[in-house]
Amino acid sequence: MANRNPGGRTAPLYLEDLRVGQRFVSGTHRLDEEQIRAFAEQFDPQSFHLDAEAAKATLFEGLVASGWHTAAITMRLLVESGLPIAGGLIGASGEITWPNPTRPGDVLQVESEVLELRPSRSRPDRGIATVRSETRNQRGDAVQVLVARLVVPRSAQPSPGPAPSR
């Protein structure tokens, strides 16, 4: 069962609160041509992100958002309503794919699943959660898949063991 938190924040989660298979669903974001062009002008100025007419002659056959714009929207959705990790979403590594383009009018939502949890041996105050996040449009098409290893704090440091005797 997925934890749905489309409207706001829940209590921050620590490593001990997470379970393999646990799911989280974000709120939504509607993307329009103005947003696509504004992002592209600043960060990815390619014709298929800037000019709807020129984009028709590309392999996309129309205006599309930059994959990095989709990634930025995904991050915002995760931070605001999708994955309430204590201390924020701190990435250690990740792999990202864009199986389908994001287009004007798409309404994006992110569903995340915890794949693996690993307490750190060298840093007892944290661990690593491997999370797969799929960003989908209103038709259910995946427009981005991100598998990230996130640094997640533990709620309390484990006891170091008995105090040495004198």
C-alpha cells in the first residue's frame, strides 16, 4: 500500500521507519509551454524545448520538456509531498532514464518504492535507502525513472556497548 501525501507533509521518516516495498505517492504538477520554454531558455536551449514549430521537425514531433526539467519537477514533488525523509533528500548516487517525453499539458506525479535499506557500518547515525521513483503523466506513461541511493539518518544512534571498566 502506498503512503499518499498529495496535500502536504507528514512526520519525517528515519531509516528505522522505512520498509522494503514501502511506497509513497506525491502530489501533482501541471506543466505548460511557458514553463517548458522558461526552463529551456535558462538551462537547456535546444529547439525542441523552445520552439513548437521547429520541434515538429525533430524526432519528438513537437515541443517537449528537457529531461532535466522533468528531473527538477520530480525533485520538487518528492521534497514537498512524496518522500518525507528526515533531514531532506540527500543523494549518494543515482541512475536516471527518460522513457517517454514530457509534453505541455502533462500532469506529473511521482510514485516511489523503497528497494533496499542498509545501515552504515562506519557511520552509525545513518544508512542508505535505495529508492525507485517513477514520474508518470496523467495517462500513466512513465516519463522518468530514477533509482537513487539516499543517505537517511537513523532516529537514534545505536549504543556503542558497555563502557570500559577502570
